[in-house]
Amino acid sequence: MRLLLTFVLVTFLLGCGDEGSNNTACPGSNVQGPALASGQPHLLIANNLGEEWMAARIDSAGLVALPKRGLTGESPNDMDVSGDLLYIVNSGDNTISIIDLKTGKVIDCISLGSGANPWEFFLDPSDSTRAWVTTFVAGDLLELDLKARSILRRKHVGPAMEGLFVTESEVAVTLTGFLGTEGTFENGTVVTFQKNSLEETHRHSVPPNPQFIFKGADGRFHVVCTGNYDVSPTGVPGKIVRIEPDWSAVLDTLVVGGSPARAALAPDGTAFLAAFYGGIMTYDTVTFSSGASVLTDPGFGAILARGNTVYAANFSLDAVVVIQLPSRTITELLVGDGPSALALYP
């Protein structure tokens, strides 16, 4: 999980109404956020505890935060941009906010039903009108119709589902193995489905608490397994698993330590890992070997890369750290209460 379990377990129990789309019930619909010019790059930040989203202009001077802020739903946990639309996953009230970035206004939302606890959002690479969402409590994989703003298909996979990766023909998810007790996990699982039929094609056991899947510079799928947040000698450390490009087999496992949650791939093939314990760590996705840590501060969760710049959100410090490559020069911007998700526009 991206936040401390003691906090996240509270948000799991929150619920909201029936499935569907209804602008009058959408969180934040009465507050206008920043209106953005499409030609100017911006970093978008969702603050989990502050329940707000904001934008910072990216220019030669670094990040410049815009003063106006919009509202999210409860416990925003993930977000992504498609065209001029921002989609924010609100884990606490089981909605996805839809925001027009040209105006900064919430134009609609998608309700996923009571007790869903949506976690990861992934735009379909083969159809811009589709997206996929994992749900932690319900254990359902959801395919969304973004045009109709509704659930198109639902596939029950299992509880404690988080990570998600969608290709042209397949959908892969992770089951974290969370047992319902703080810090207790069994081995995790990566499950792959044919996109058209949602028929299961592969299932692999992986180390505890797999949260994130991305494609490395080696062409394989890399699974970030967080461990149990216990950095003592008896704890389960963070590990990376590599899966073959056709999802057919687990190739190998790299122990990186800490509690990495998400990763961003730099142009040179280096993966930057954001960890709640362990700071910002690195490894080479081609040689599959650990690299030097960039920062050791606890509290990192969301991370992404834009060319030779890496942005990482620190939930505990209420800040976004900017790492400039290849020098790894570091600057920091205070953003708000509990930053938990990042996205780029355009």
C-alpha cells in the first residue's frame, strides 16, 4: 500500500452510493481548480489528507505551484490524464472524479459502488475511451467506458488487489496477499487475463505485497513487491520480480530492501523506486542490479519521470522532490497535506 497501513485501513471501510454517473453528487463539483493552458507542461498533484488537487508549472526555473486548488473525493490515491481530462481515483468514497483541465472544473464522476476501494487506474493503450481499475476491498477488476462514464465489465479476481498493467491484448493485476492484520502478508500473486474475454492466462506467485507493474528497459515486466513495511532484520524486505515479456514465467528476483511502492523509468534504463521506508532507491532494469540510493528520507510513494527529470511525492514531508538527471541534483516543493499521486499534463 502507498500509505501507512494504520491510515489506509480506515479508508477501506468508507463507502458511497450506487454505480453510475451523476454530476450533482460528484465530490468537488462546486469548487473550481486551476485552469491550465495545454501548451504549458504542468505537474499535477493529489493531496490525500488535504483531499485536493493542484498544479505546478514546469519551466526552466523548476516547479512553480499555482495558487488555485480543486477538491477531490475522499483519499485520492491515483490519477491519470487523457487529453484535457484528469481522472482522480478516490479510494475512500469509491469514485473517479473527471476534471476538465482547461477550466479546472469537475465535469462528472464515475461511482464504482459501495465497498469497492478503487486503487490503480490505467488508460487502455488500444482504446482511448476505455480505462481499467483495480479495487482493493471488492477484489474486482473493472473496465470503464470513459465516454459513457460507466462500468463496462467486472471481473472478480480476489481481495487485496492493487497493481495493474494493460497491454494491447492483456491485462495483468497483483494480489498483495494482505491478510487483514497490520503488517501481515502472505506471498503475492500476479494474474494475467486476455483483454477480450477476461479469461485467465497466467498466474505467478511472487514475494509479499506486490503493488506495481511496469516495463523495464529489458522489455520484461517488473513487479515491485513492497514487503511488510518492517525494516528490522526479521522483516520482509522490498523485492523486484522480472516476468518474461509474454507473461509466461518469472525470470528472477532482486532484493532491494526498504518498502518500495512504485517505480519510474529513466531514459538510461535506471528505475527509481519510491519507498515509504528506504527513500528513493535505484536499480538497473537491464543488468538487474541494485544502484545507489538517492535519498533516505521515509515517506515516499508516488513517482514519475519526464525525460531526465524525476518527480517523487513524499507523503510525510508534504513535498514533491525533483531529481535532475544525470547529475541527480535535488530540489523540493512544498505542496500540501499528504501528496499521494502525480500526473503530467499534457
